[in-house]
Amino acid sequence: MPPRRRIPVAAGREALAAWGRGGADRPTTAMAVRFSLEELAAIAPGRSLEVRVPPFGAVQCVEGSVHRRGTPPAVVEMSPETWLGLVTGALTWDDAVASGAVDASGERSDLSGLLPLDLG
């Protein structure tokens, strides 16, 4: 079963576009992050990886071992700015990891094959 959509696609795309133009306010940035996390979960369903973008959201995704309680077997965490840069293609996974902007641990924590998201 696909994850339940909370943010309408048009509103999420507009929030991402506003962030891309620069100067997005906090609520718009939060919507862009949450929408893009929903999109990630939709294209990579599963529960073996948790992607955290504090303070705005987190999602479990990617097929593999099922996570039920506690810390998942793999976790990726980053700032909203880093996440949105990766989502939009303004930042590459390798550059983000090399700079220390991404904290990734465990199996399946390499998101380079999933980012940037195709939101067309």
C-alpha cells in the first residue's frame, strides 16, 4: 500500500519551486521538505531506511529488513537546505556526503540512485 499523501501535489511542487527561487519562508520550506519526503517514500517504498530532515519531517523508505521499533537499521539525516538541494539537483549526493552535510549510516543509506527526485 502506498503511503498516504498529506500534501497535495500542486502545493508541494509550488513550495519546492518557491524554495528554488530563494527566500522561501519557514512554512514554505517545511512544506517542500515534507512533500519531497512523501515523494521519496512513494518511489522507494519500504521500512529499512529512515530519512530524517529535522525539524520538518522523517520518512521510512527503501525495501529491505522491516523496522518495527527503535532505531531503524539505516538512518540518513541532514538539514532542510541540504535535503532540498539534493531533491532538486542543486547538490549531488557525493558532494553532500564529502562535505559532511549528510550523516548516513547502515545498509541502504546511499540515496544517490534516488536523488534528485523526478518531480516533473
